[in-house]
Amino acid sequence: MSPRPAGVPPVNGAGSRRKRSKGDLTSQAILDAAERLLETKSLDEIAVDELTSGAGISRSTFYFHYESREAVLHALSERVADDLYDSAALWLRRGSEPPADSIRRAIAGTVALWRAHGPVLRAAVRARDTSELVRGFWTGVARKFVESAAQQIEIERDAGIAVPGPPTARALATALVTMNESMCHSLSLSRKSAARDREVVDTLTAVWLRAVYGVSE
């Protein structure tokens, strides 16, 4: 969580202001086509011809940018992981903001991202069992999330704000990060409902507050 996942460009800065090249636009078209197709099909069911048709390109152009469908999913995963990082950072960099407020905003952002990109994230979860590329990427992302959350828990404990262990900060962070993924994965499979989303945000916020700080809102 703390360092941005490798290969993901910064959200702000000079790099984001440069004019996008034709290659950038082609890559973006492929990714957009893949995300649309993942709404109704699994990655294994998507043919390269469907990706080229959706992006309006030739097969040779596709393979110039991506060597496989798994590589496309990897690129999509990088894009979403960047947004997940930014959401989590609302708590990791909370400053003087009350923990309850920062945790709630971070979790609400994560829930919204799972709603918006559920097909991509679910495809990535499934691909962990079959694609070394995707598995390696998400293993690294999960490690960063856990390490950063554990570091923040230790900071809060040292400041006397969070309750002391056991469990260790890392064990607690692992449980909480895993819980978030499981709950959001399940939520993304359900019919969109603002009430249900609020309930999940309320539940996850309450668990994080009680587990880390020993308090409720």
C-alpha cells in the first residue's frame, strides 16, 4: 500500500499532463474493451478477436501492445490497484482527521471501486489460481496493503490511540485487509443497492474501529 504498485503511473504530476500518444490511446481502447467484456464473460471466454473488435484494431496491433489476455488483465489490475491505493491512503495519511472519519471514507471509496470495477477485480481473484503474472502482481499488492496497514496500526499504538496487541499489528492488518476483500467481492456480485452499500461500509467501519481502536463511532 505505501509505495505505488510497480508499473502504475502517478495520479498527479507532470507525467499525467503530457499529451497521450497514439499507443497510449490504443492501449486504453483495449483495456476498455476488456473491461466491458468482463461484465458478461470470464477471461477464458473472451477471444482475442473480441478484444480487437471492441477496440477497433487488428490482431497484430493487439499483440504489439499485449502478449496475451492475461497481460491485459494484469494491466487492468494495475489501473484499479492505483485507485484502491488512493482510497486506502485516506486512512494511512489521515493526519489530524479522526480515525472514524478517515476509515469510513477509505472504506466507502473501496466499496465504490468494487462496484465500479467488480468484473475486473473478480477476474483477477480467479486468475490468481491460473496466471503467474496476475498472481504475482496481486500478491505484491496485498503485501503492500498489509504492511502499510500494520505500520499505521503500530503508529497508532505507539501514540496511545489504538489498543495494544496481541494480536500483532501485522496479524491484525492481514485479517482486516482480507475481510475487506471478501466482503467487497461478495457485495460486487449483488444487485446494486445504495442501502446495501451503506450497510457494508457501516459494518466494515465498525469492525476496523473496534479491532484497531477498541471503540465504536
